[in-house]
Amino acid sequence: MTTFNPNKPPTNADTLAEEVGDDYETDDNLLSSEAVQRGNRAAMSDAAQREANLIIGTTHVGAAQRDLRLSEDRATAERTRAQIDAQRGGPTITTSLRGEVGEAVSELLDLRKIDAAFSKVTERVRGEVATIEEEKRAEARMLNGLLDAALDAARAKQRTPDVLAPFIGWIEHQRPDGRPEGYAVTVFASLNERQAQERAERVRDSALEIEKLLNSATLQILGTAGRAADVLTEAGLSVDATADEVVDSNDPAVSTAWRAWREAVVRWTEVQSTRRWLSVVLASGFDPKRPTELLSDTDAERVSWSGQYQGSELVGVHGAHGALAWWLSNGRPAAAGVAHIESEA
């Protein structure tokens, strides 16, 4: 940074010459006070501009570095999400009760009955909060009533009734104490936790029935997929055949098989999504703060996808089409049950 001494003239000859003009005394090399002041201003202005340029430059460099770090962080996060998603079967597989099989599991569990009971209690507590708040607001009305009675008696020159004693008695014995909404927070938290626990218990208690339901569905889907693949293979096609190739075959059986395979893929997507939902519930349960939502468990999701066939582990396979194609090329193993049901059995 440039240092400036107000008692010393600037040494930049060109700037000085421009600034001082006729005030420069060549005889004794002295400057007038006015010329010195103008030179000082010029030097200060140059120094300030250089410092500002330095600050601005540093700011731009810092901003560029922050943008680069942010971009790298986002890229890393995106790669991590993609890797986790791939391990769970890709974006088409979700953690949810999907399709016919998901609806069947939902009907079997009947979690709505649990939710309805807790919802009724929650509404009751909310009603109590409103009632207690109204009772607390009644304090002013009660006191005004006592004062009105006392004033009316005084104006009528009658015996003035007590005011303080009944007011104290009401406060000590009838007025609600504390803040009901604060207590309600504790009550709601306990309700949510118990609701999450009861939902998870219902799933665990129904595990064997769910397993039977899923076994029936997977046997049917794999049977359909296998027969469809066999027909396509006999026609010189594969399960990866395009619609144009199927049309070119001019064979109704091929068209039927091709559609059957695609339907099996859809249903296998639904089964694997439902299996994943069940695996997460059994491994981690529901969120005690939001009891109708699952707790996150990417490990359970990964295990559910990779272990969908008995004695086998899927690695690097995405989507239901890929999983069924893998099944065809690996000896058509039996479908596995729900992860964490088998381990607990």
C-alpha cells in the first residue's frame, strides 16, 4: 500500500507537472502551498485506486474459487446420489407400496385403522387446547362480573359484595394453570412416537402373511416372464426386441409374448418397490416425528434390490427389465422373500 506524507511533495514528475502548472518555481525549486495540496490529492487518488483495484481483484478471485468449490461439491453429491440410486436398482424402483401387489399389502396391513385412531385422539387434544384457552380468557369476564356486581351494589347503597376473595378462589381452584399449547406439544410428540411404533409392529406381526402374498405374486410374474422369453427366443428374438422387430416377425404369438414380457417388467417393478418398502419398515421403522413416513435406510434398500433372488446377488443391474433379463441368463433362480423377514424367521 502506498504511504503518504502530507509534508513531502510527490515525486512523480509527470503528474506533478500536470497538476502544478505555473505554480512551479524554477528558480528555487519550491512549490506553492496550493500546488502541494493539488499534488497531494493526485497521489492520494492514485493510491486509493490501486488499493481498490487490488481489493476488487481479490474479491473476484475469491468468488471464482468459491464457485469452483461449490460446483465440485455439487458434482460429488450428484455422483454419490447416482451411485446410491444404482445400488438400489435405479430410479424406476421406489420405496413404496405400488400396483396391485402394493395395494394387496396395504389392505392386509390396514394401517389406516391405526392412523384413524391416532387422528381422533389428536383432534381431541386440539379441542382441549382451544377449550382451555377459552377458559383462561374467561378470567377477565369473571373479574368484570365481580366488579359490576360490586359497583351496582355501591350505587344502590347496598352492601358491597366481596371481589377479591372470590377472584382469588377462582384463580386457585378453577383457572387452568400453565400454557396448554406447550403441554400439547409434548402430547403430540408422544402420540406420533406411539403411532410410528404401532405401525411398525403391525408390519412385523403381518410379516408371514405378507411373505405368502409376495411369493404368489413373484411366482406368477416369473412364470409369465419365462414363457414370454421362450417364445421370443424361438422366434429368433430376445427380450430386448423392438416394436419394429416384433411387427416384422408377423407372428401373433410373438406379439403376445412381447407384450407379456413388458407387463411382467411393470409388475416386477411394483413387486420390488413393495419389497423395498417392507424392508425399510422392518429394518428401521417409521419416523417418530412423521409417523406415516418411513425413516431413511439406503442400506436396507440396497440389500432388498441386490437380494431379490435366492442364493444370488445382483450387482450393477438397473431396473426391472435388467433384473428379469439377469434372471433369465443366470439359471432362473427362485425369487427371494422380503429382506429382514427371512433374517428374523
